[in-house]
Amino acid sequence: MSATVTMTAALPPPTLSLSTDRSEQHSCPSCGVVIEPPPALLEAQARIADLEAQVRLLNQKAAAAVDRWADYEDELTRLRIAASHTPAPQPTPSPTRTSFLSGGANRLSQLLSPRGMKSTPNLRAPTPPGPGDPATTEDLLEALNREQNLRVQAEARLSTTSQEVEELSVSLFEQANEMVATERRARAKLEERVEVLERRDQDKKRRLERLEGAVGRIERVRSLLGELKTTTPAEPGKQEELDGRASGETRPESAQVLARTSQSSL
């Protein structure tokens, strides 16, 4: 009788829990602009969720296989106990002893019976009790063989399931690492883009400040010219000369400011 083997199911490796919420949005910490995640990231998150569901299903199958294995072990133990309690077959008397007893009984009956009476029939030896039922032993052996075959099949299924769980876990970790690397690259690109936009905003602010300063200077020059006109009335020729000088001084500066603003807008 083979010894009972107790097998425990190997615990699956810990699964990596990642956020698979597609509605999650990333926003820039500095400017607050909402950034949609790339489609590749959403697809990877969906695949990770599918793989986690498959891992849970395989874990349930492995637990069910272990339960069936425990049931098989209990049934095998019960059959072994029943086989050990089966009564042993009683020994049958030898043929020589049976014939000797029957002959002695016949001679005694002939001596004790009267002559006129018929001789009594030969005494038969009592039939010994038969051995244990062979059908029961064969059934037990057949059940034992069947349980052993079921145990081998359960071990094979359990090993296959464990191997599948390990392969899925490795694939899950690889895809998770790849997804994290992709997300980091996308985040780096977004941060770089935000930095570029911030630098452009700062340049625009500086140019706007310069433009405002130039406009202020133009306004001051105009106010000075107005005051000069009101206080000291000059000749028409000199007045036109002063206007031309003022316009000549202010026009290049305003033209430069307008050119800078047009370049920045482009």
C-alpha cells in the first residue's frame, strides 16, 4: 500500500495593483492644464486589468484542485481503513482429514445400528465457512487504483495551473514595467513642453513690458511737445522742424516695438 502524500498548493506571487481608471486625468502642477493620457497607456492599463482577472481565475482553479486533492486523500484513507478491517479467510480443512472423519463416522454408525435396519447414509463433514467475498476485495482494489489515477491527474493539473500562473505573473510584471517606463517618458515630454511654454510666456511678458515702456516714453514726448506749443509759440518752419524731429525720434522706436510684437505673435 503506497504512502499518503500531502501536497500543498504553491502561493502565487503578489500581483501589482495599478490604477486602470480611464477617467483619470493628469494636470500640469504649475499651470493646471489638463493633459489627456496617451492611448497606449489606456490600452496597457486595460490589458493589465484583464491579466489580473485571469490570475484571480487561475488562483481559484488551483484552490479547487487542492480541495479535490484533499477529498481524494480522505477517500483513499477511508478505503485503506476498510481494507485493513476486512476479516481474513478461514483455513479450509484438508481433503485427507475430511475423508478420514467421514470413514470413521460410517463405521461407527454400522456398528451401533441393528442388523435389520438399513444403514444410515454416510455422514458428511460440515462445509467450512467460505473465505471473504472476493468481489469486495476487487472493488476495493479497483477503487484504490481509480483514486490513484485521479490523484496523478490532479497533480498534473495543479502543476500545469501553477506554471500558467507563474507565466502570467511574469508577463504581468513585464507589461507593468513597460507601462511605467512609457508613462515616465510621456511625463518627461509633457514637463519639457510645459517648460518651453513657460519660457515663451516669460519672453512675451518682457516684450510687453518693453512695449509699454516705449508707449510711455512716446506719451511723455507728446506731452512735452504739447507743453512747448502752448508756452512758446514758434514760427511755422521751426514748429514743423520740431514736429519732424519728434516724429523721427519716436517712429524708429515704435517701429522696432511693432516688429518685435509681430515676431513674438508669430
